[in-house]
Amino acid sequence: MSATRYRLILGILCAVAVIRVAATHHIFCATIDEPAHIANGYAWLTGMPYPRDLLHPPLAQVLAAAPLVIKHAPQPISKADNKAGNELLYFDRQYMQNVELTRIGNLLFLIIGTIAVAAWGRRLFDPVTGLVAAALWSLQPTLLAHTGVATTDATIIAFLPLSMLVLDRWIELPSMRRAIELGLVCGLATIGKFSFIPFFIVAAAVTLAIRFRNIVWRKHLAGVAIAFVTLMLVLWAGYRFAVGTMLESHPNAPTIVERQSPPIRWFATHVPIPAPQFFTGIGGLTLHNEHGQLSYLNGRYSWNGFREYFPVVLFYKTPIAFMLLFSWGVVTVVRSRRGIVPLAVGIALLLSVIPTQINVGVRHVVPLYAAFALVAAFGVTTAWNETRGIPFGRTALAALCLWFIAAGAFAHPDYLPYFNELAGEHPDHIAVDSNLDWGQDWQRFIRWQNQTKPGVVGLVWTGSIDLSKHPVEVYGIPPYTKTTGWIAVSETALKLARTNADDMGKPYLWLEAYQPVKRIGKTIRVYKIE
């Protein structure tokens, strides 16, 4: 394949992905997490104390907030991140326009990821396989969903395959330039999302173990040092070249420092370091994982997560056709002994997240799709070449690929709540939260009420949108209070409602006795109860 044709096809893949995602921006209101990220990005750009939220680094937040800073949105008054973010989003009474603007930045990561997957595949296999991998990657509904909202997940989605590409280049030739490239990419990825750190460590360890014979210890160890220095400089810049002790880095830092071992506690209290907020944030995230977070899977609840959580949600949130193509890719890799690295990396990454106690969405493992797409693409191109002249061989392969494409096309614009056919009609029985209902459909509810004028509507809801600023007539239904009339219920609010530790999912269980008369989007049930 000529370089011109390769670039043309890659450009088309990038354009198609960007258009599909951008076309969803005006449909959905801000999800639960978006306002907090926007408030943090605004603080970074305007010189306010940063971070407001320790658990997320700044890169995607800054890109999200930049359009509002350019519009001269005033400094928010609220100290609560979500409320501060909403103050910014409601600036100039242009809520949806501002929501759309904050999401544009993450399209950059969609483009970077598509190019990186294609280049990684080209390097491991050939140009055609790289392009097929980029297509399989960029058409994943869940991936499109999380590059379409102003959160931090898009950064690792893009930078993990890019980091694997530059790692492979550096292993091949451990020059200073390639070591700096590796440090630069890993630095940007680290200030994009903290989970890149364990993901890259696992992926790099697997890759180095497989490519062990290519290691020249003196040169590669020197390269590690250069990459690390570069990474730390990028990291320091990401935290505005701050210097200080961890104890003074954030109002919540004393609580985090107090939980550490005595030597770390002394260090955090007395020794000034560059980017102390980063290290405090890592400590905070570690404590968050230790304490866990409420999660829901297959009708069960847990504060400590489920070992099977990520394999299960990945199974139901991935198109069936892709899983079949991936399965054939695994057979092809084992048979040919090519493509061992992406297969091993993907499996190792999936295994590495099983112990985590933060089980709130498949978005935390979406970076796996890059490795799995390469394996699936190798299976596709190999099968296409091997089925030449075999009746129905290429037809069956083409049918699988078309089924995969159709899965995403029919899901549009609802990529976020996508579940495959095996989930049935009630994916809410499997998982909620950012897998299904992240509060994204309330702008649709506003349109529905304004068009149909049903009168006052009772709500059981979760979301970030401030309904008091919109022309709607609503009231909140208290727990265990049976009511009549029009009622709108969001799936996450219904499943995660509780008044104490023993009644999770029960406060509105009485609604299950009725049939909804309508669904708004994929996540809001509408009842008319006489």
C-alpha cells in the first residue's frame, strides 16, 4: 500500500470518528462528572488554587475549560466542584452551547488514538492490518461515548496505544531522541489520567519480557533515566511548576498524609518537592481504592467491588461481532506466533484491574480495546488472505465486519448506554452508572416536557444538570413514597437509591409493579400512574 493511500484511509477513519462523536455533543446534557472536571480546568487556567479535586490530573480538564475561559466566564463562587462547574456551564444562559464547547477538546484524543493504533498495527504487522485495527478501534461504541464527554477517560484511551508505539520504537533503538519521546508521551498520559501509571507499568513489563532478547542493558537503562527525567518535567509543568510539601498541597492533604506510614508522613510534612499535588493525589486515589465505592452488578451491591466486574461489563458492552473477530484473532496469533505482544498486553491489563475496588464503569478498561483491536485486525486480514477461493469464506468475514459496523451505527447517538444483544431488554439489571445512565438524558426530558406539556412530573433522578434553571415543572419524590400522575425515573437513581446501608435499591422498588408508558433516550422511564 502506498503512503498516500495509507494516509488517505487513515484520514477518513479519523474524520468519520470525529463526525460521529461531534454529532452527539448537542444531544446530551453534562454527565455527572463533567462539571467538576470543568471547574478544575478553569482553576488551572485562571491561576486559582489547583487542584480542587486531587483524584484527577489536569490535561483533559484544561482542554475542557479553555473555551469558557476564552468566553470570559467569571470565576465561580461555589466551593463545591459540581456546583462551580455548573456556574461555568450556565454562563451567559447558554448551557447546551457551553456543554458542546467543553467537549471539543477530547476529539483531539480520538484522533491521536486512531493514528496511534494504526501506526502500532503497521509496525507489528503491516499497513493494512494497522488500518483495520484503527477502524475496529475507532468504531467501538463505548470508546466513542467516552471521547464525547468532557471527562479524563479520553486521555488514557489515546495515550496508552501511543505509549506502546513509542515504547516499541525505543526498545528497537534506545537513542536519546526516542527516550525523550517515550518520556514526553508518558508524561502527557500521566497528567491525563492517573490510571495510566499502573496500566503502562503492566503493559511495559509484559512487552519487555517478550522482547527481552532485544534489550541492550547499558543503553536501555540510560534511556530509562532520560525518559524518567522528561516525564517528571512534563508532570511538573502539568502542575504549573508548583513546589511545596505534600502536607500543604491541598486542604485534604492532612487527611491523606495522616494515613501514610511514619517515614512517608515525615517526608510529606517536611520536604518540599516539585508537583506535590500529584503525589498527594496518588495517595488520595490509593485511599479511595482501599475504601471502595458503591458498585452494582447483576442485581448485587458492594462497597468493595466484584472480582468479575470488568470481565462482565466488558463482555456486555462490546459488540458481539468484535468478540468473534477477536476470538479468531487469538487463534491466528497462537497459530502464527505473531502479535503476541498486544494479546499478552490486553490480557495482562484486564487481569490487573480485577482486584480494584472502584467498579463504576467499563470506561476504566476501555484502553484495552487498542490491544484487542490489533489482535482482531490480524485475524481479519489473515482470514481474508486465507479464504481466497473458499466459498462463503470472505462473505462470512465481511458479514461479521458489517455486523460490527452496524452495531455502532444503530446505537448512534446513544453510545454511552450501549449494550450488546446478549444483555437483553433490561441492561439495567446488569450495570448502571457510567455504563448506562450517567445523567446524560435530562436535556431530552426537558424537550419532552416542553413538547408534550404533561404538567407537573415527579422525579427519581440523578444528574448534574440544574433543572431549576430550565422551563420544567417537576418535584422530587421522597423515598418509599408511592405517588400518582406523571413520573420520570432514571435507571441509576432507581438502582442505587438508598436511605441506609441495608436498603440499597429498595426506596423506589414499588415502581417495578408498573409498566413505563415511554422511554426518554435509553435511561429515563416515564410512568403515568392513576
